[in-house]
Amino acid sequence: MGYGLSREQFDRFLDRVKDDYRVFGPAVDADKGAFSDTDRVTYKEVRRFEDLELARKSWFSPKEIIYPVRETLFRFCDGETYVPPLDEKKTAILLRPCDINGIDRLDTIFLENGPFEDFYYKRRRDKVRFFLIECATGFDSCFCVSMNANTTDRWDVAFRFGEEILAEVKSEEFKPYFEGLAQKPFEVQYVSENAKKVRVPEVGEVTPALFQHELWNEYTARCIGCGRCNTSCITCSCFTMQDVGFGAEKKMGERRRCWAGCHIDGFTDMAGGHKFRQSKGERMRFKTMHKINNYYKRFGKHQCVGCGRCEDVCPQYISFARCINTLSDAVREGKCK
């Protein structure tokens, strides 16, 4: 069922919803950009239409709402442990189709990747609802169409933002919040072609020989291992553990998990001083093969959703789309030999 809203009515909708949900969406962090006197777009709690930034892509994904950068798993004191409770209020996130597909990839890793579901992820995920932002054009660095991540039906309410705001309500859970508004159905449109196009190699054509291909040497020379691509990516899910003790005798403290990533120094360090994938090119190879090859073998879809954030944030201007295309060229060259 669809509705037409003015911006004032949308603000009143948010007022109604906030009693039961915390609503997050793309918003501006003033003067927090990479350069002096610049802003950055990230995900923040929003309370009115003016809080939203819809004309620019967010540098950071909504991943941290469901999967926090630093999360306390349990606390301990004198031999007793307990899991800290969550806020009882549910969460609604305004996000685009690629990000909904990105969270689907996180769901697969945390909830389907083995015999047990991740308790900490699931308890947050169960509280999340999706408000789709219609995205019919995309941004310059997007390649979601090439990754088959440009459409989705996994939303509760879909919004088309313009002079008039249109809302298509699919979930019965949210229909009461639209009572009294004029009905005006609309059909969600999705981007059908990106300016940037990627040729993803067929999984069966990627051979072990490509792991030693010279194309990876470029990234050894260019990548600085800052990990921005990992932390901005909606689908990166790796973490490390921290045990933090408090007090002189360390009888109380907590265990945390914190984001980590394959491009960050120390990620593959092991006991005994063993280290794997020390060169930046090896790390780029690992990430690329996981995003478009290994994950697909297991789950039948690519992990990368083509949001392009890794390219937006890279200080060395490394293009992941170009890397995939270069790999595809190497595959074709191999077939010609």
C-alpha cells in the first residue's frame, strides 16, 4: 500500500516511529571530512527529513549499526560473567538496495556459515527493519548492477524522496504509522545501468596459477595497508578479540571483539611469530578472491555488492572495480595460451 507525504508529514511519521524504533540514515558529519573544512557522510540517528543526506554517498556503511566496531561480548568480575543487555527499542535503517544486499552477505557469514548462529550478531539483527531509499541512478563509483546487487525485495517500507515523498508499505508492522495519510501507490525503481561496469570472471575459470600472476605486484607497490577499504565495506566481517582487565588485580574486565581486516598489518600474525600474506599484493589477492570467487563457491552469490565505497575512501586511489576487470583480462589471456 502506497502513500504520499509532504516533508512535514514525513517528520511527523518519524516522530511516531521513534517511540518504538531508533531510525538511522545517511547524514552529514560537519567538518569531519578527510580534508580541512570538508564534511563526511556517515550513518547517524535521524529525527527529521533535514537530517538526511541523500545527494551524496556515505563514506561509511550502515554495517556498524548491526555489527559494532567494538562490541563487548561479556563482562567478568570475581569469576562471574554476564552478557550486557541491549536496548529494548528496535532499529529501522534508511538504506539503498546495495546495502540491504550487503547486510544479506553479513547474515550469511554470521548466521549460516557453520552449525551455530552468532548469538551477538543475531540479537541485534532480529531488531532491525529496513526502510529502502529508492536508488534509480546510483553514483559514479557504483557498480552494483555488475554484481547483481542493484535490486532487492527485503524491505519493510520503501521511500522515493523528492518534492513529494512516496512510501510503499509492505510490512504490516508499519502500516499503523501511516494511518490518515493520502494513499498514493508507486512502484520502486532500481538502477539498471551503472557508469562503471565490471566483468566478473566465471568462478570455474579462476585457476591457482592466477594467484601468482604479476597483476598483484601493482598493489604491493601502491597499497599502504591502512585498512580503509575493509572498514568502509558493507560486507567485510573479520574481527579480532581483546580482553581488557580493570583494577590493580585485574579481577574484573570484559572481552570485546573489534573490527579487523585483511589489509591491516598484523591481521595474519600467529603464535610463534608466523605471518602470512605479508605483502600488500598478497592481501589484495586474498580480498579479491574472497569477494568474487570463494564466497560464490560456497553461497552462490558474490560477496562484493558493488557499492564502490572502498574506491571512495582509498587514499591511494586504488579501484577495486579495475582490479576485478584486470583479473578478468588475465583469465582471458590464460584461455588464449
